[in-house]
Amino acid sequence: MQTLTLFHVLATILWVGGMFFAHQCLRPVVLAQLEPPQRLRLWNGVFGRFFPWVWGAVATLIGTGQVMVVQMGGIGAVPLDIHLMVAIGYLMAGIFAFIYFRPYAQLRRAVAAENWPEGGQALNTIRQLVGTNLVLGLINVIQVFLL
């Protein structure tokens, strides 16, 4: 169980920490210093490197989480905080999958076509959804210690 918990926590740190860095640190600097074409190319590249790590984190979180729940006696035997963690985690994974297959795909196409207005719309959608996932991720971490 200790090894599963370690990988679960590491995957959480990677995903939530990456979202925090991108949303709260990188984004304001990029917005202040780069014009839309450079900004959109940068984000396309950043997401191209970060999102494979997120897919790995999502798979790790779901896999380790499911095994730990089974080891604790199944979903009917775990306390409320675990039910909340699982529900929030699946919601976050769904939001990420949507980001990847819809607005990120739109961003990639727009950057390739140099369609900066469309790329800006896609990036704005990604920003909003990453912000949502960041809040959900932080709530998930906090609720584990409060319940």
C-alpha cells in the first residue's frame, strides 16, 4: 500500500503542480511578453510536452486509486473522503480528456494554419478548464486532510 500511495501522490504532484505552474506562473508572463502568434506557438509546444505526462499521471492515479480502494475492502467500505476523492478525480480526468481532444486539438490545428483568432479561442477554453481542474485538484488534496 505504501508504494501505491507514493505513486498516487507523485502523480498528483505532477499534474496539480504542473497546472499551478502553467496557470499561475507561466501564463501571466507569456501574456505580458509575447504577441499572439508567439504565445500560441509557445503554449502549443508546452502542452505538447506536458499533456503526455498528464496522461501518465491520470493512468497512474486511476490505477493506484482503484487498487488501494480494493485493498481497503472495496468502494462500499471506504470513508466519505475517499468517495469524494474518487468522484473529483474522475471528473478531473474527464475534463482533461475533453481539453485534450477538443480545444487542444483545435489549438494545434489553428497554430499549424496560423489562424490566430481560432487559436486564441481554443487557448482561452483550455485556460478556463485548466483553472477548473486546478481548483478541483486543490480541493481534492485539501479535503483528504479535513475529512
